[in-house]
Amino acid sequence: MTTIEIQNRDQRLRDKIDGVLRFDNQLAPYADQLNVTIESSRIVVDGNLPTPSLVDELIPAIRRAGVLSQVCNNVAVAQ
């Protein structure tokens, strides 16, 4: 796979995750506060959410996007 193909694949995956987050009733209001990147075929999510339950909802939401790879949830609860 070429570098461009990998970049395109990663962008499609980020777009898919973003779409799921934006259509999730609980997470949609905070989708802009989350940053999704792909590092060595691992999904990394950074940002802040207002409650621990929303942080816990991230991984299931990302799985609904069809992501089977490792997800690193670096999202903190906003104080």
C-alpha cells in the first residue's frame, strides 16, 4: 500500500468515526471537542467531555463505526 493510499484509508476511517460521533445523541454536542488521530494503526482520541459516562460511551461509539483496531482513549472529564 502506498503512502497516499494509507492516508486516504486513514481519512475515511476518521470521517466514519466523526460521523458516528455526530449522530450519537449523547456525544453529538461534544464532537467538536474531540480529536481523532491514527497512530501506527491505533485510533487515538483526545479532548474533554463533561461527564465520566460520556467518556465511557466513546469506545462503544467508535466500535459502531466498524473500528476493530486498538483505541486509545485519552479523553478527560472537564473540570
